[in-house]
Amino acid sequence: MANITMAEHKSKKTKRVHKPGHVLKELLVLLIVVVGIIPLVWVVFLSLKSNTEIFSNPLSFPEEVQWINYKAAFEKIPWGKMLKNTFTEMAIGLPVGMIFSFLSSFAIARIRFGNDKWNDAFYTYFLAGIIIPSFVLLFPVYQLVEKIGLYDNIIAMSLVHISWCAPMNTVIMVNAFRGIPNELEEAAVIDGCGIWKLLCEIYLPLIKSTLVTIFILSFIGIWNDFVLAKTLMISNEHSTISMAASLFRGLYASDYASMTAAIVILIVPQLIVFATMQKQIVDGITAGAVKG
């Protein structure tokens, strides 16, 4: 009897696997993966070619592997100085940005303003920050930074990143806060928890995965932000890691082979972060998605 039941279960499972909808979903996921991998593979191939081959056969395999491109990338780029500037920017921007997002998200999700209309208004305000493209704000940001005397300064980069990361981080954390049962907060308040104790001892451990997520997303955002760095930084002394590949671009000629090698070097740490922490990223983004 048990064997028959197991056989029927396996048969039903096999039938589910071969349903058209399931097969279509798998093909769609495979297509997305391929579309995402192709540009990475192409950049790696370009980094192993000479400049002549890049222009003559950009889509072909390298005829002769040019490891010298990576040697040029390591020799010409001041990695130590750029990494120091980047991590200085992160040391200022990440903690302040996360604290701001944590407090603003708590206020929107758990504190009631009037009849909740103000909560919705604040939430919409942060949503608007996601919708507005950052490129639209580059010139006003440049003018503001120049007027307050922080042009070509790491502090200016940190402050701008705090404001640019706040909308996405707040929206993610609001959903996480809303996914926490109200009964838990009520029980803590009855036991005598004040607002700060409630934040630090109750909510903070519960949304730890979301905090890890926004930390990673903010880290990657600062690491990759070439446009803002190019707009607010003019001297090589304050250049960040996102500007490393641009050092191979000259006024009359560019070394595209070494440039793509530098791009590959910059991509590798990000791939490692996403590969090792993908579970935390997914858990943090989806936290509170059902209820929120």
C-alpha cells in the first residue's frame, strides 16, 4: 500500500514538472540568466584582446590572450588611493544613511500621524525619490555643492549618497516594519518598553536581514557611482574607485583593452558579494512583502 502511494506521488510530481506553464517559467528564467551573463562574458573577452582586435573583431573569441592588459590596469591605476577615498566615503555615508532610513521607516510604518494620511504622504514622498532619475538632479546637486564649498570633497559625495540611497532604503524597510505583528509591539509597551528600547531590542533584531540588504545595496551603489564622482570630483587626489577605468581614456586616444581589464577587476568584488550574500539580499527585499 505504501509503495503504491509513493508511486502515485512520484507520478503526480512528474506530471507537475512537465506542465506547459512550469516549462515556460523555466525557459523564461533561463533566458533572463543568459541575457544577464552575456555582457559579463563579452567584457571578459574584450579584456583579453588587443585594441586592434577589439575594433576589428569585437564579438569573436580572443585570437591571442593579452594578459598584459591586466598588468597595465594594476600598474596605472592608483588602487590604494582610490580604495582609501571610496572606503572613507562609505565610512561616512553608510552608517548615517542606514540610521536615517531606520528611523524614518519606523516613523512611517509604526507611528500614526493623524488619520494615517500623513504616513501615506511621507511614504509617497520617498517613493517619488525613486521615480525621479538621478541624472535629472546632477546639475542642481553640482550647484549646491559648489555654493557650500564642498566641491571636490569626499564629504560632499557622502552627503549626496545619503540622500540618494534614502528613498529606496526607506521603502524597503517600511515593508519590513509593516510585516511585524502589532501584538508584539503592544506586548513590549505593556512590559514597559520605551521608544528607544523598543527600537533597539525588539525591532532591530527582527529586521536584521533587511539592514544587511540595504547595506549591500548602498555599498554597491557607492562602488559603482561613476557619474556622481565625475561630476563632483576634479582632482585625482580625491578620485574614487568608480573612476578607475576612466584613467585609460585620453584626449585623442583611449586604451580600451586596459580599460575593459580594469572594468573586470571592478566587477569581481561585486559578483563575490552577491554570490555569498544573495540569500540575505532576497530575504531583506521580500521582508514584509505579504503583509506590507
